[in-house]
Amino acid sequence: MKAIRSKVIRFALLSALAGLLLPALSAGPAAAHPLGNFTVNHYNGLVVTPGGIGNLAVVDLAELPTLQADPDVDAGYAGRRCSALAAAQRLVVAGTAVPWRVTEAGFAYAPGLGGLRTSRLTCRLTAAVVAWGPVEFTDAFEQDRIGWREISAAGDGVRLSNSSVPAASVSDQLRAYPEDLLSDPLDQRTATFTVSAGGPATGGSGAVPGGLGAGGPVGEAFAALDRTFTGLIGADALTLPLGLLAVGLAVVLGAGHALIPGHGKTVMAAYLAGRRGRPRDAVVVGATVTATHTAGVLVVGLALTAFTTLAGETVLSWLGVASGALIAVIGLRLLLNARRRTPHGHGHGHGHERRAGLVGLGVAGGLVPSPSALIVLLGAIALGRTWFGVALVTAYGIGMAATLTVTGLLLVKLVDRLERRAAAGRRLSARLAARVSGLAPLGTAAMVVLLGAGLALRSAAAL
């Protein structure tokens, strides 16, 4: 009867934990950079005059896209990119397509996180046309990259009506992104308006999408800590105290990253509780996560450096799909074993199965590298501090492992305490307890399948 009550308690605890985790599947980890270190952000500022239409097109590249583009940057880089941008933008005035002409092209770097740089491409385009009547504008430049996309349209000596975009930039031409829109970035790729005779610009009537504020006190604290951490990499002089501080911050940030749901790390804690984990099982999970996450950061960082056309956000999304799929496969295996298992089938095979499941979940939890860890590694490499970057990435993984290990141990102790209280309290009927006990292994496996599938689907949706 005691064993039956233990299974009932573990299954109930796992069910409650899954109920807390499922709503978090739609949430994503917060990035240190306002829009993420992988983003390529676009702004088009259209100005209509009686003699033509002008466009100030700006492309703001975050650290990783800038690093990937660096080998192609030379004296003619800005001109080539602006020509490609102009060719990818479509302007239709009163039903007739009008070509753009590049009149000015510029490219500049700015300091970024972790000793890396961001970059800004500025293109001035003109279209020689007497604008009158309906105008349609479409920006198809680099559609596959994630980031902020903004369009504004204003009239100078003419009047714009029925405009789908505002008259002025809400981000100061990608210089200051509004904090209330960071969680729901603008995605304006088209603009329509009607041109007629009149005075100064009337502005746009289109509504600007809103968004919830990001973070909260804890999120803001971790974001500030993240900025401090990546800033240490770019320090001019790397002293011993500064290096030790960076390592300590890496451990803290790794521990915080392990608490964020979405990459399967919390599923491991549920597995430990639901499968009657032992302290050494929690250590196995932590060690596997550390090794996998460190290796993942190194491999992805090398790939992004070697293949300049590889989109970092796409790589992370595919790794997220793989992580969720691996968790789901482990859950399916548990489900099949639970259906086949007899009351006496809990010997060596069960121990071997548990170890394989723990290692698999550890790999799944460390498979998706943290963007902050990637920034740190690439920044250290760019500054000739490769081994320091590797050490920080390892410390980051150790922080993740510590959180997972402690969480697993606490859950195991919680299960034991609940079992003792149940033994001292009122007993369940033997028939009901036996029925729930028989369903407990199936329920545990089903929860793992559901959580893994949810993680995979969420990552696939971002592709």
C-alpha cells in the first residue's frame, strides 16, 4: 500500500507541475539586446513631393548579422547593398510600377555587446514620378530575417490621405526603439496612401500595433546583469579581478537561464520527480546539460562565423525543434515501456532505461545555446581572447547545471515529504489507489510527450 501511495503522490505532483509549465510554452526567453542579437531591422521613410518620391531606407544589423557580413565589407559594400535593397522594393503609383534610383549609400559600425559591433546601412532612394492618386509601396528586402520593420509616409507640398502608416518614425529611424513595443515589434512591410494637392503632410491614419511591457523587476535585473556581463568581454584591459567577476556573472546568468521555460530544462525536473529520481540522477542531468550546452555554443558560433549567409535565429529555431522532438521521443519510449511493464519488471532494465532517459533529457536541455553565451564567445574570439570566451561559456553551463541539480533534489525531497504525510493521514481505498497507481506511469510518460511536442511546435512556428 505504501508503494501505491508513493506512485499516486508522484503522479499528482507531476500533473500539477505540468499544469504550471504548459502555459509557459508560448513564452520566450528575454534577450539582452532590445530586439535580440540576431535581428536585422528595417526602416523606410517615404517623403512625397510634387516632383517625385524619396525614401530614406535604413537597415540596422545587430551583433551577429554584422559579424557574418564583415568579410564582405569593402569600399563598394554600401553601394552594392543599397542597389540590392532598391531592386527588392516595389513602388506603384496610380497603377504603374516606378523604379528606384540610389542617390546615396553609407555604412557605419557602432559598438555592440561583448566587444562585437553593430552596423547601420543607410540608403537614399528617389523615384522620378509625378505622384498623384493611389500609391502602393512594398519592401521585400531580406524578408527571411527577423527584426523590426517600420514604414512612415509624409507629404511635402502634397497631401496624403487614407495612409496605412504614420507620418513619422516611432523609433527615430531605428535609433531608439519604444519600450512598450519591444514585446510586439512592428512588422510593416507594405504601405498604401492617396496623394492629392495640398499643403504639408497630414499624417497617417493607421494604428501602430501595441505590446505588453517586457520584463518586470526580475527580468530587468537579469537584463542589466546580462549587459554588464557582455560588456566585460570588450574591456580594454582584462585583469584577474575582472576575469573572475565575468566568470561569476556567467554562473549566475546560466543559473537564471535554466529557470526560463521553453527549452526543456524544466521537463527534466518533472522527470526526476515523476520517475523517483535519486541525487545522482540529478547530477547526471546537470553534467549532461553543461557538456551539451558548451559544445552547442562552440559549434553554433563556429558555424555562424564560417557561413556568413546562415541566419542565427533560424539555427536556434531548428535546434529548438530538435530539443522538443527528442523530449517527445523519450516520452513515447516511456509510454511504450509503461504499457508493457509487468509488476515484476523493475530490475536492471528499469535502471538502464532511467539512465538513458536522463542523458537524453540532459542533451535536449542543453541543445539550444543561449544568445548571450554566443555573443560572449564570438566577442572574445574577435578580441583574441578565445580561451577566456570558452571558459565563460563553460561557467554559464555550470550555472545551468547547478540550478537543474538543486531543483531536482528539492523535488525528490518534496515527494518524500508528501509520502510521509500521506502515510500518517487518512488512507485511500485500496481499489482506488491501485487504479490510480496503474495509471501513474502512463500519465508521467504522457506528460513528457505533451511537453516535448509543445516545445517543438513553438520553435517550428518561429521558422
